[in-house]
Amino acid sequence: MITRTVSKNPRTTRGDLVNDLQRAGTKVTKPTISNTLRRQGLKSCSARRVPLLKPVHVQARLKFAREHLDDPDEDWENVIWSDETKIELFGKNSTRRVWRTKNAELHPKNTIPTVKHGGGNIMLWGCFSAKGPGRLICVKERMNGAMYREILSENLLPSARALKMKRGWVFQHDNDPKHTARATKEWLRKKHFKVLEWPSPSPDLNPIENLWRELKVRVAQRQPQNITALEEICMEEWAKIPATVCENLVKTYRKRLTSVIANKGYITKY
């Protein structure tokens, strides 16, 4: 009954189960419930935050995965992937676990500095392909459609040239309103950029999310103390990401598609 209940509703608490069993005439403790579930291979974990998917999103993701499942690897190697991300100073992006001896919890090496209302953050736009990282820029103001087009104008083609993309390369960006605005679509059309049709919201299908994670780990290890240092370190560490990391992310792209199909269109681990 315990296993059946949590399989049906994973958010059931141990307290709920104690009460349910008590009403059924069985008295058990919370540790007993934990042990019972552990024996069934179930453990209590923090629920991961994922984008809310409506049925239309699920169907669009399945359609995308099925349509591209048999695309050759060379096609994905000819894509420039892009996105924006926020990196916090003294924030959630800092490393959380340390190896330390007893009573050494307050040694500076074992702490994460915090400030009362957060230490601020920076917004980045970046791109990459199977050949390596493209340009990374810091977005200084609140981004709108015009600013986004300016970013693409100044950074997309130079990235494509630096990465030695083949003729007919494809540009990927998600369906953020700035990206799908009529003026942006028109700008991309006039520049003759091929754009990958994208199912939103699909962070698990964009390998740049893994590159952002790599960047954030590298930056946190260097412990920047102010926003200027944070920006400088982001640029330095982005440039250091090996091309092999980028190549491997793209090489395994078919696995992302098969995972989406296996998960019936819902968000997968990435």
C-alpha cells in the first residue's frame, strides 16, 4: 500500500502515509516507511524544477524528436546553438559541498560568501558548435528585440567564421518572444540565416545548457568577489572550454531525441 500510494502520487509525505495506515488499522513509524520505500528502490529527493509543459508543447517536442531522429550526425555538427543565461555572484551557482575536518566549518576555504540581498548577477548571451565555443557577451541592460538583433548582428556571423562553419549552417535559438518577434524573423530572413524550428519549452534539447553548467562550475571554483571580476572570469573560463567538450555534446544529440520519445514528450534529464 505504501509503495502503491507513492507511485501514484510521489509528493505523498511520510506523515500522510502514517495517517492513512492508522485509519486502516496499522500503526507504523516514519522511519519504517522510509526503510520500506528504500527497499523498493525509492528515496526522498528534491523535486527538480522544469518548465511547465502544456499538451501542445508535449506534442511539439515529440514531433521534433521523431522528425529529426534519423538526421545524420553531420547535420547537428553544422548547427550553431545559442542561449542566454544568468550567473550570480555569491548565489545558487556556487559549489555547495566541501570535504572538511570536524570543527573546520568556518574556515574560509569551507564557506561560501553571501551578502544580504544577493551579490548581483550578470546576463550572458553565448553560442557554440561542435567545433568549440563561439562568442560570449555580457548583456548590460534589459534585453529587448532590438538589442537581441544587435547582438546577433555583431556576434553570430563572426562566431560562424571563427568556428569555420560549413556552407548552409543552421542557427538555433529558443522561442523567447525577443527571438520570435516579427522584426527578428525578418532580420534573420534578410540575412539568409537558416533557423532551426524549435519546440518550446525545451532546455533539455539544447546542449548549450550543459555548457552553461560547465561554465558556472568553473567560475564558482575561482570565487569572484565582485561583478567586474565575475564578468572577466566568465570570459576567461568560456574561452578555456575545450572543443572536445562541445564536440561530445553534439555527438550524443540523438540520445536526447530518443530520451524525449521514451519520456513521451516530457522534459528529460540533461
